[in-house]
Amino acid sequence: MLPLSFEFFPPKTEEQRRQLARAARKLRAFRPEYVSVTFGAGGSTLSYTPETVAMLRRDFGFDAVPHLSCIGGTRAEIAELLGRYEAMGCTRIVALRGDLPSGMVRGGDFRYAADLVRFIRERHDRHFRIEVACYPECHPQASDFAADLRHFAAKVAAGADAAITQYFFNPDAYFRFVEAARRLGVTIPIVPGIMPIANVEQLKRFSAACGAEIPRWLDRHLERFAGDEEALRDFAADVVSELCRRLSEGGAPGFHFYTLNLARPTIAVLERLGYLPLRAIG
């Protein structure tokens, strides 16, 4: 079975904290290689990611890995966070450019994720394993596929150890991207990001924002199941598990699930793929 990792987002309310705890408790039974925590940027929310990383490490025994977005941040702020994560015992970082937080006009000291990767290597040498993002269907702000691929290769040249893709539903997009990256000399593992389908309208909003394509056939089928949640869950799990099978057969090195702090949609996919939970874990 291929290695698994799960992505969570930092909760901001008590109900969100309970939801994350429920999801973490259930997903822990599938023994992920690590879990990542997305970046809360701007003002008081900056502490949410470190606090969530610490909680997941302490309460659930995960190798919890912080996302670190550099846009809008100063070198001093990023250095402080890196020191905090090292002291916490973290040995991985997901290094991202990110988006400028709403209301902020200052771009910060880093322009690209490659600059952040280089900064981490300069300050911490090989202490952190660095994961970076990539986009099989092209970053929505990139001028074209070739330019986006060059930006990815620059992150690798700066010192990235592995990459996680944006989610997609067309396996051929992943295979084409990996092949193109290999032609540029990129040799690091490129792990497909997997989005279980839990809420159709939410999926459409996310996909429009991040440039992930929902194939026409999939969109039509999702519309057919409007109002029938059980049928939608079964269909969605079948679609995503078949995607994972295709990726596994084609040589993908693992799966990174975007859980949205929900356990059930991810577990439905994992069970179809033959992953068995460790029942001894409560």
C-alpha cells in the first residue's frame, strides 16, 4: 500500500476544534506518514497553525507538519516561526508562496516559494524535509504551463525534497505533469493531492479559485445526485478511489488527502482501496 498523508486546517472556534479532534482520532487509525496543517496568515490568526501542529503532535502522536506561506511575511517573522517549529520537534515544512491576506497591500520580503525554500536551507541546512506545491493543471496565476513548470523546477533547485500536487480528477494531467518535470531534470517525488468529494458546491468554489478542473462528465454526475446525499457519497468515493487506483498503477509514490477536517469522505476512499484501520487505536 502506498504511504498516506492527510491535510488539516487550523480550527478557530470550539466547534471546529471538536470537529478536528473527531477527524484526527478516526484518521489516526490509518497510520499516516505525516499530517500537514495549513497556514493561518495575518494578525492574530498567525498562531493557529503552530498551536494546531503542537496539539496534533501532543494529543494524537502525529508527525504534524506546518505549512509556511511566505507572501506578506518578513524575514524576521519567518525566521521566528522556523525556530519555533524546530524547537517543537518538527522536521518537515510545507513551503508555499501563498496568497496575500485580505486587506494587506505589502508583499513581504519573499516574492516566490523558491525564495522561501532557499531561506530555510540557509538558516536550517538539512534539518527540515521541505515539501513544495505543484499544479498538474497549471497554477491559475501562471502565464502558461511552461512558465509554471519552470517555477516548480526553481523550487526544486532551491532545495525542495518532495512535492505535493494541487488536487485534480484527471489522472492523465498528473502523468503529463510528472513526465514534463522529469524532462526538466526534476527527480524528487511528486505526490498527488487527493480531494475526497463531500460537498459539491464547496468543491466548485475551491476548484474555481485554485484552477482545478472538474471534468464535464463528473460535473454532470454530481448534479444528478443533488438531494440524495447517500448516493452522492457512494458515487464520489467510487470516483476518487478509481482515480487513486489509476495513479497507483501509474507509479505515484503516495497519496496526500485534503480532508477539510472531515474523516468520513477520506475513509470511504481508503476502504475502497483496501487500507485497513488499526482497530486497537481508540
